[in-house]
Amino acid sequence: MSAGAASAQPFGPGMYHFGGGLWSVGMVLWPVVSIVFVVLMGWALRVPANSPAVAGASRRSSGLDALEERYARGEISRDEYLQKKADMRD
């Protein structure tokens, strides 16, 4: 091999084969690994269903529900609704 041929391929003849065809496995593997990572991070960072923040947000008084129904049906006035609602909070 002459000096001119060696300079044409400075890293050797196998440089341009990308590891013998394993580059296609990497093309599939990295997106799968990335998607799995994102899903796991989302799962780890979500708020647990039994945490106090979630439980308090979904818990309502049945009395308040009944009061809102009475107001919606027109059985009580707005002033009476607001007064009873304020009384329930105290």
C-alpha cells in the first residue's frame, strides 16, 4: 500500500461500514429507549391518587350539593343560597 492510498482513507478501510450493519439496530433502539424513559418519568412524577391534595379536591359536602340543587330548582332565593353557603363554610 502506498502513502497516497493510506491518506485517502485515514481511519482504515472499515471506517465507513458503521460497525458492520449494527447502526440500524441503534436507529430503532434509541427512540424506544427515549419513549420508555419519558413514560417512566411521567409515571414517577404523577400525583398519587390517594394523596391529600387529590382527595381534598374531589371531596364535597352532600349538603352543599343539596343546597345547589334547591337553588337551581328555584326553591330558594339567591340571598338565601349565599347565606346558607356561607354558614356551611363556618
